[in-house]
Amino acid sequence: RSIEVTLSCKPQDEDAEGDVGLQLKVSFLDKAVQRNARLAGKWGPCENTLSFFPFAPGEAFKMEIVCEHQQFRILVDGQPLCGFTHRLSKLASLTALRVYGDLQLTKVA
């Protein structure tokens, strides 16, 4: 069981993959939340430090991704989960949100 949330740029070329400012992968099995970014087609080092794992299979949650000056801040049910320092300089170019995996999406705002 897993969930993936990606904030990305529209690719310049139809065949190309756009830059990814934040990819968040939640693994229920590993109780892990990996964060990464892809710039110019290359993934950077993965980050996965967490203070706690707030997700439980079948349980509802509210995830917020706050774009701050230096980083994305990820909150779950109002509690800070982790941060991810910006690797992409043009944050305004992040125009696509993709959410998929083992979840039922009820609202995107």
C-alpha cells in the first residue's frame, strides 16, 4: 500500500518529463515518507527522516503542502510531518499536481 503526491512542471517537449519540485511517496508497509525532486531529468538524493508516521490504512487524513520561502512544509492533520528544501528555483513553474495510490481523494484545495 502506498500513496504518491507529485508537484511538477509541464514539460517543454511532449516526449520529455517535466521537472518535479516535490515527490512525496508514502509507504504503509515501511512506515516511511520519501521526498525527492527531479531536475533536468535527474532525481536527486532521497530524503526520508520522520519524527512520526501519521498514516493508518483505511483512516482519513488531511495533508497540507505549504510552500514557504526556503522549503515545502508537509502537515498531516495539522501536525508538522516533514519539510523539503526547495531544489527547483522557479517555483511558479510548478503547475501540475498528481495524486495516486491506495487512497480515496475527497477534496483538493
